[in-house]
Amino acid sequence: MLSRGRLCSWYAAIIGGALTVAVVLWGCGRAAPEGAPRAGAPKAPGAAPVAQAADFGPLKGRWVRQDGDYMIEIKSIGADGKMDVGYFNPRPIHVGKAEADARDGTPRIFVLLADQGYPGSNYRLQYDKGSDTLQGSYHQAASGETFGVIFDRLKDQ
């Protein structure tokens, strides 16, 4: 027969082992949280596109708006999409933020103006390879209006 001390140690070992097995089995059977990606799971139709690498090279250069003396000069674009941009009307206007991304392989840009008379005004443009233009919209924050715009590449580059 086991002594009382050895019997308690034996029970503790059995209970500890049983708890360990229960915790492991419980953890293995748990479902992933709702919406969490599963390894090897196919993408759901209509799922948001994953950020993709794009060739931003064609965006670099000077672009003139077809309806006036407005110019965007895209000097550089980082791998993270941050752009070094100048905006002129025809004098320099401060750019608060400029970013590039791509959707379905089409490069797009966002330029937020942050100068006197322009705060909050912005351009949302995408590159059209066929016409070598930037096309999209200009939102004039002061009036609340949004206009369709097209920029042509300056050819003297």
C-alpha cells in the first residue's frame, strides 16, 4: 500500500497530466476567429484586393491639365507609394500628401493640397497607358465641387 505522501504525489501527477492533455486537445479543436485567414484557404470571391507591386515609372514626369495652367510634377515614388510631388497653378502650391498605389495593375495617385486657398482640395487620378494621360477628379474643397480632369504628359522631358 502507498503512504499518504506518495498517494498525494501520485494523484497530483495524474491530475496534472490529465489537465495538460485536456488543454492541448481543447486548443487543437478550437476554430479560428471569424474572418481570420486560414493557412491554405482560397480567397473568397469579391475579397478586397491585396496590395500589389506596380510599375510606377510611367507616372514620373511633368503633367499639365488640359483645361488650364495647372501642373503636377512627379519627381519620385518610393516603394511604399509615397511621392515627391510639386503642384503649380502656375506658381508653386504646397502639397500636403501625395501617394501612389495600384488597382488591378493600373497605377493611381492621390495628391492633397495644403496651401492658402486650397486646404483639403485634392486630385484622384489614374494612369491611362493607351493615351499616356492621368485621368480622374479634382475636388475643390472651398466650393465642395468635384470636376473631371485630364492631365497630359509634357513632352519636353
